[in-house]
Amino acid sequence: MKIPCRLRAVKFRTSSSQITSFAGLPLLFDLAIRLGVVQDLQSLTVKKRRRGIPIEDFVLSLAASFVIGGDSLSDVDVLRQEEVTRRLCHDLQVPAPTTAGERLASFRLGHIRQMQTINSTLVLSIDERMGGDDSTTVDLDSSIIESHGYLREGARYGYKRGVKGLHPLLAFWYEPRLLLGCRLRAGNRRSDDGVESFIDEIVGAVPARRGIRFRMDAGFYSKKVEGLCLKHAAGFSISAALTERLRQRIEMLPGEAWTPYPWEDGAEWAEFSYQPRGWSAPYRLLVKRTPWFEKEQRILGEYFMTTLITNLRGAGASLIRYHLARGGMENYIEEFKNGIGARHLPSRRFLANWAWLLIAALAYNLAQAFKLLLLPSSEHHVQMKSLRLHWFNVAARWIRTGRRWVVALARGPDTVRAFTHVQTLLRAI
């Protein structure tokens, strides 16, 4: 590399060539067409102005903005200025940021339900093409989306001390990492508030041929959740709140009841039958205890306890390990909030922000479908940042020669071969 004596004086201007910054984005739009997303979005009944853009273009403009790295309404303007990208994406009409905000504010509760149905249909369409009929693990959790100021509807102080925001419910399908449902709630709601209708919605989003197993943290440890799981004949694994009654029961266990936990040195586990107050029947209570250390000194007689209640069959130690794997959902939530850009809510209105989250969920699932259906299995777990770098945010020049379209990528021959292969797979879907 040559180090110049002084920086070059570069003049910037608009290119007259047919250039796009997002050569991979048309592949995602082709996938959305193949999966029926565009057709489903056309059924949305959101009111529009007489000369407004079609609702499918509006939703897909926001979804595309999420995919290429946008996380606010002003970022939509990047696509609006990319004329070649819009033409390659089947003449996509992109709204101005202010217009997009007004359109979001026109969403009503019925439109929210329609968006939820469209997302569920997308998940079913992806599963149909993946095949298989194994049991489905659904990780159910909640998160906090921070909010600042006093004008946003529903923004309240919640379970995180000193944090004000909204408190959505999220349900992820663990195996393919698809987002099954997203429900926005006020910030002061309990974890299990509204869980009845939400679980009904999630069960409807899972293919009927698959059995369902729910994994949840202690925020869902209640007889209400137990009844819902029984209603849907679903398996469950729920972190048990370590109440005084349960703690006494654990302390009464004889020494021979504890067995070494095979995946962690020094840890032990035990099992007994336990019926929480108000629950309809006793279930398996599994407890794992890990020696307590302060710095490098072990405190004798003190343990860190992990407890869970379940109606699943199988070896107890394996079920504990299976339940602890739900910690990976925190990575999924992080990918949804930061990777897709759903951490920032654009509106003061509650339903507009809910619609924003559902469009982000649609973008998330389309990106997952791109990995699951078009990329090799070694790339199924790559993060959104990597997906953008290698696929979506690739510069190219669009060339029309005769009746042929040529997209000249600003990358090497390996990228050209990969794009060509993905296009071939798209035609087979």
C-alpha cells in the first residue's frame, strides 16, 4: 500500500451508470414471490390514499430496509434513492419516510391480526419446503424494548429496574430459528400476561403434523400456562420458581438421591414428583445443583440451583440439558432486535409500533428462509451481519444487452458462481 503525501481531492457526483448497492436484494424479493408473501400482503385492508403506493410495496420496502441494515424510518430513503435496485426488485415503489410513518399510523388491530396471519402462513410455507415431521420446540420469552420520553403509548417501567419501555412476547421455533409470533405489550405487564391467546396463535402457526414442546422461564411458571399446555396436548419444560416450599422439599432429599451431572464437573442432579399449588396434577421436578464459589473459594453447603418442572419423558439429565439450551433464545432475540433492527420503535402510537415489529418479524423470517432454502447447511446459522456482507449488500452494475439482463457484481468469480447457484435453486422452489 502506498501512503500518499496528501489526501486526494475527490469530486463526488451521481453516477450515470446503472449501478445498485444491493445486488442480492432481488433474490430475496424473488423468494418472497415464490413463498406467496407478496400475494398474501395484497390482501391487507389497510386504508390508503387514492394515489398511494400498494400495501405490498409499502410492507416490503420496510422489510427490505431492515434486511440491508436500516433500523428507522429515515433509513427507508436509502432504498428510495436506489433507482436501479427498485427496478431490479420488480419496480418496487418505496415511500418517503414521512409517508411511511403516516401509513404505519393507519394500522388498526384488524390489520395487526392480518399481519400475524401472513407471518404464520410464511412459516408454514417454509416448513412445507423443508419437509420433516419431528417434534417442534417452541421457546417462549419476553423482552424489553427501551423507550425514552413520555409520549409513546404503552411505555412503562417494568421488571427491569430503572428501564422504561415496551414488553413484547416472542416465540421462536428453536430448530430452524423462525419467529413464530410477536406481540407488543405495555412495559409494566407480567411475563405471562396475554399468554392465553398468544399460545393459541403460536399453535396455529406450527404445522399440525408436528408435536409441540414449549420451553419457558420462571416468568411463565403458573397454573394458567399448565392448563394451556394441557389444552393443546403440548409438552412443556418450565423453570420452576424456587419457593420456600420447593426449597424445603429439595433440602429433604437424601444424599443418595443426587447423581453426578455428566456435562459439568462437580454438578449433581436429582428428580422427584411435585405438584405446585393450584396445578391439576404432579409432574417431574428436576433440579441441578452447582457448587457455589466466591472468587476461587468454594463455599461448603452452598449451591446454585436450577429447577424445572416438565411433563416430558426421557432421562432426567438429558432433559435438564435440553431445557438449559433455551438460553440460546437470548441470541435469537438479540439477532431480531439488533441484527434486523427492531430495537428502535418509530412512532408514538402503540399499534403503529406493533405493525413495525411485525414487519421486522417478516423480514427476519424471509432472511431465515433465504438461508434455510437456498444456502448450504454450513451457512444456516450465520448471523444477519454476515448475510448482508456476503449476499445482500453487494454492489453491481446492471447491463441490458439485447433481450438479456446482466448484473455485473463487484466481487470475484466465487461470488458470481454462488449467486448463479442460488438463482437456479429459486426457480426450483
